[in-house]
Amino acid sequence: MSKQIQDAYIVAATRTPVGKAPKGVFRNTRPDDMLAHVLRAVVAQAPGIDTSRIDDAIIGCAMPEG
């Protein structure tokens, strides 16, 4: 049985810095490590949000080459 979608809210947004590909400062940084930093920053921007109530997050990659 599928769950009915309730209201959706945008409570915060952030992004990672941009570096040069393939020799940039982030060349040895894993994408999931960068995402972890972004998620911590988003949660810090919304201190009143109970993180156990977050059902979903939309993540995108604008420049996968670097």
C-alpha cells in the first residue's frame, strides 16, 4: 500500500563549492562525503526541525564532471 503524500516544505538549501575538474581541490573527495557535509549544513539551518520527521530529500548534481 502506498503512502499518501502530505504537504511538502522547503526548509533550507545549500550547495557544495565548485572546483576545477579533473585537477581541482576536490578531486580526491568522494561525492557522498560532500553530500554528508551538505546534509549537516541543511539541518543546522533549520534548528527547529525534528530530523526524525524528514521523509525525503531531493539531491542534484549540476556539474558531474567537476
